[in-house]
Amino acid sequence: MNKLIALILFPFLIIPFEAKTNENFSVEIKALTLVMEKYKKDSQSDIDLDTNNNKPSYLALKQDECNATVKVTEKAGIEVVKIASFDVNVCLKEIYKVIN
């Protein structure tokens, strides 16, 4: 019986009761969310990636507390079809496309 109680209580000793999100990645997460929402809402916008046939992969790099760079790469199988880069201002919720 003691082993059963110890087995039930053991995870609560290791995992903290109050879990907080990691604030180190909050800018990257918000930037990715803004870019992904823009893709879904605006099919006629300046973001011209076709996400229906290809699988996009996203990469966010934090610049400072308000700015991040988001790179979107589309692949069709092994072939890289399109690459787009965006500068995202999370504080102002603005997305700027970087022209390569």
C-alpha cells in the first residue's frame, strides 16, 4: 500500500505545481503566430506562398524584445520550392516581407 501511495505522489514531487511558460521564447512564438494567421486570413495578400500543395516549415529568430525574423520554407518532397523571410514587430503586430 505504501508503494502505491509513493507511486502516485512521486510525479507531484518532481513536477512543480505552478508551471509557467518559458518567457525566453515568447517573441518567437508570437511572431510565428502572427505570420501563420496572416497566411490563413489573407490569400490575396503580399504573402504569396501556396500552402495547399506544399508543406511549409517555419523558423523564428529573435532580434530583440519586440522584433523577430521568420523564415518560411516550402518543400515538395525533397525539393525546396520557395523561401520567404519576414521581419515581424510583435509589439506593433506588423509584418514586413524581406525581398531577397
